[in-house]
Amino acid sequence: LREIVEDLLWLARLDSLPAAPPTEAVDVASLVTSCTDRFTAVGARRGITISVTEKGRLPAIVFAPAEWLDRLVSVLVDNACRYANDGGRVDVLVATRDDRVVLVVDDSGPGISDADRERVFQRFHRASTVPGGAGLGLSIADAVVRATGGECLVTTAPLGGARMTVSWPLRGADERWTVTNGHQT
């Protein structure tokens, strides 16, 4: 119950922001490595292998609050670990390509049906009967993605489960931007 209340408060704070918070240059690859390290023990209990791959010539830098991006990655990796089958896999990719920073989280679980792909971002919607969770994690992830000028796509992973792809425009240090009321400026 405490986790549900904390998630609701987090969403309420994000919803009530009058303008974008101060941002910093966040190396998404480093953040992902740090975050996935926290989930290693969770995965190990069920025999889930978690891998991180980094691709691209440019650093994967996103200008956003680091805490928000950490929360986003945590939600995606937590969901992937939760839904991956025992002995399965969670593969995380951070890449720079086509003028975008791309984060991909794949799992070997049952996936998300086409009918549920739009609704998984709605608060309290759960696309599965797997125990745990209240249907707020992907709402938080979606709010972070939108507030940081990103895009999110839900598809099927090569592993058979869900593929969550998040991308942001690749920007240089001299191209910082802010988001006001959900619009990039």
C-alpha cells in the first residue's frame, strides 16, 4: 500500500509541475548500467539473465532530471524482470542512431497484446494477472518520457516478450531545451 501511495504522489508531483525542472546532462548508458546492477539480485532469484549493450559512436546523453530517468529505467527493468519467465532474459540496449538516443528493454515473458499496448500507460491498468504491481509503473514511465521530450513504443521483443523502446532527440551540450506543459521548447 505504501508503494502505491508513493507512486501516486510521484505522479501527482509530476502532473502539477508548472514548468520543467532544472535538467542536467545524463549519460543514459551509465545510468542504465547502475540501475540494472540494482536488479541483478531480483533476476538471480528467478534465474533471469540481465544484459546491457551499448551501441553507437556518440555518447547517449539526454538533458533531463537524472532522478526521473532513473525512475523510468527502474520501472522498465522491474516490469521486464517481473514478466520474464523463470530462467528467462532481460536485454537492455542503449544506442545512438538516426539523431536519437534510444533505450530498448526486451524481456522473454508473455508480451503485451496489441489491444493492451495503448492502455498499458493508463493509471491502474494491468495487462496481466501476474501478482504484484498496481498498474502505476508504466504510467510513471510514460509521464517521464513525455516530460523529457521523448517517445515510447511498445512492440514484441525478439525474445518473445515485450519490447519497450524509448527515444529522445540527440542533442549537444549547446542545444539544451526545456519542456513546459508537455511541449518541448
